[in-house]
Amino acid sequence: MAFDLSNQLQKSETAAFLTLCGVVLVICAIKWLSRLCSGAPGVHADSRKDDVLQGQGREGFKRFQLAFIAAYLAGMFSDWVQGPYLYRVYEAKNLPHGMESISHLYVSGYSAMAAASLIVAPLADHFGRRATCVLFCVLYSASCLLMLLDNFWLLLVGRLLSGMSVMILYNVFEAWMATEHLNRAYAPALLMQTYVHMTAGNSLNAIVASLAAWGAVHTTGDILAPFYLGILALVVSGCIICFSWGENHGRDEDSYELHHFWEMVRNALMVPLTDTRVACVGVIQTCFDSALYVFIFLWTPSLPPDTEVGILFAAMMVAVGIGGHISSLFEHADGDTAHADEHRAVITVPTCIYNTVLVCAYLLAGFASSKASRLAAILLQELCAGMHYTSFFNLRALTLPQQGRLTIQKLFHFPATVVTVAVLLTVKEHHLQEAKIRKMYFTLAGVAAVGMVSSAVLVALDIGTITSQVRQAVRRVRKVMRHGGLAADEAAEPLMSPDERHASAPRDQ
């Protein structure tokens, strides 16, 4: 009877997660498809008219946009679909040193990402971004194929290839699109439309990939099935790139920057040393990224073996989307660059909030005495991640100087990698025990607490502006209460979705 009850609870949990993910999936799909059909949100008719006058016509732009988004989402699908079962595959291989070997594989992947972040962009500019994106499909497919083997050293090579491939996916695809958009003389305003579709489509993509991974495993009974799906998606992406993309290279300025690489690094290092806000942004990014990297390794072994990780991963992606919507409530709708300082000050509030909640989430995971409480902590962490992707990216764009922005961001990756490696290398056990899991979650809480303090410093630096904004908000509320509605100018102010607001922010890559 106990066994039957356990199975019944497991089925109820699976059904609940599937229902949640299904509802959100339908809502996201309808919203995204309506955007695709209606054109660019936030892009006015005169901008679309400018596209016809300046570029190769609206149909040409749609073909270009579809070719890019299809290849990009197929590539992202190959990445998302591996996420839920990566740890489980390594665990099933019974590697010689158990958990220690698995932690070393994760370390190698993160180290490859950090190293590739410095060389991917200049190499893509030199050899061609289209060719580099095709190389991504080849390297990532090789990484997936190596997952079929049980040899530790070949798995290590696979992780190195995976780390390099991910950096191409996150950097070169977007660089190709932005340059091609300008080369074809499409209206600059339409660039935002593509970013909006990228963001919204990728949110939907993550949920679909998670459910596809779960469905593939349960249909075939093969835990490697998601990696076969990943290879298929990469073949699709590669074919689209080969047959519908043109080649483009970096600007002359990029070659100049590469030639003066060490001068750029030296100048970038001086910025956080002389600007407190930039230093705080760097600490927040370092703490969040390093904690997230360790969490990616830790969340699966911290749950019972019977957990449906594919469905849970989809629910985690839903939580990320909800966090993004919550964070957007704190931001201005107009995004007026004339008030960039006020906008930045307001964004520091949700940044401080989610960093505080993040500390609580890791503490809850560490103290958790049941599966339900640990699941709640994991979903809470993902909620904070969604707030981070909306608020912090805009905060970083408004804080970092335009000169050397990308170099500064890359430098912030290295301390995050160092912290991640230091934590993961403490794993010496063959099997990860609950005491070690708790200790690692408490360590993550400590790392996140440093980020929380840095975000509090940002709030303190802008407290005057924040107070002024709060007073203005209170006056607007009182005005609404007195007149029974919004003033005409406020009612006419357009509201932007979180995806649109994120897309309209200055791009960092």
C-alpha cells in the first residue's frame, strides 16, 4: 500500500507540473504568434514604412528575420534539451571517482566558456560569423555524440567542446544578425522587433525543449534521447544557416581593438577601480553567475532519484518567466534616455530585492527537510533568475560606460569562473551525501549575500533619486484617487512587456 501511495503521489506531482507548464506554454505561444502576425510591438507604422523605403522591402525583411530566428531557436533548443538530463547521464556512467569526476566535467565546461569568451568574437570577425555559426553546429554535435561514450577523458573533451560552442551560440549568432540587419539597410527601429521575437521565442523554446526531453526519455526509455534530439536540432540549424544566411565579418574597429587587446584590458580594469557603481555591478554579476553555475551542478543530486527532472526543468523555466514579469513592474514604461539616471536608480530596487530573496532561497534549500521544501527553494531561485535577467541586464547597460563595455563584461566572467571552480573542486566524495549538499547550498547563500550587500550599496548611492521617484509615484496615485482615473498623458503612455523592454535596452554583445 505504501508503494502504491508513493506512485500515486508521484503521478499527481507530474500531472500538476505538466498542467502548469501546458497552460503557460499555450499562453506564451499565443502571445508570441500574435506578435509575429501583427508586426513589431512598439514599432510604429512609419518605422515599417521606412523599412520598405530603406531596405529590400517588408517581405525581404520577414524572410531575413525568419531565417535568423529559426536557426537561432534551433540552436538554443539543442542547448535547452540537454539541460534536464546532463547530470543524470554522467551519473549513469559510473565514472571511476563518482561525484568528483562529474564535478571535474562541469569545471572543464565552465573553464572552456571563460577561455572562449576572449577568442570567439575576434575569430568570428576574422573567419566570418556565418562560418563560425556552422562550426558551432559541428562542435556541439560532436559534444552530443561524445556523450554516448563512457570514457572520462572523451567526456572531458565533449565538455570542452560544449563550453566553446555555447559561447558561439550566445555571442556570434546575435552579432551576425545585427551586422546583417545594418548591411541590408533595414530600418534601425526594426532591429528591436527581432530582439523581442528572440527573447519571447526563447522563453517558449526552453519550456518546449524541457518537455520534449522528458517525453523522449519516457517514450524511448533511453536517458540519452535528449542528446539525439539536440543533434537533430543542430542539423536543422546548420542547414538553415548554410542555405539562407550570407557571410559577414566584423568592422575595421574590431581589428583595431584586437590589435590593442592588452591596452583594452588595462583600461577596462581601471573602470571598476575608479567607479563604485561599476564595481558593485561587477560584484553582483560575479556572485550571481558563480552561484548559478554551482546550482546547475547541484540541483539534480539534491533531489530524490525519482524526481521527474524534465518536467521540473520546464517548471523552472516558467518560474524564470514569472520573475521577469515581476521585475518589470519596477521599471519605467517609456524608457526615455533623457532620464537614464532615474531609470537606473529605480532598477536598483528590484536588483536588491531579488538578491535578498536569492539568499533566502539558498538558505531554504540548505535547511530543507523534505522534497517539497527543496522544490520550493529551487523554483524560488529560478524566480530570482528571471528578475535578474530583466533588471540586472538593464542596470548593467545603464551603468557600464559605452567605451570598453564588452571587455568589462568579459572580465567579470573570470572571477565568477574562479569562484565556481573553487566550490566544485571541494567535491571529493564518490556519492554526494545530504550533509555535503546542505553545506554547498549554505556556501551559495554566502556568495549570494555578497551580491546582496553590493546591491544594497547601489540603492544607498541612489537613495535620493529613489526617494524622489517614490514621492512622484505617491502623488500620481493620489491624483488617480482624486480624479477617479489616469490623467490623459498617463493614460496615453504605452506599456511595454518585459520582453519588449529587455529588447529595447542597449544590447551588450
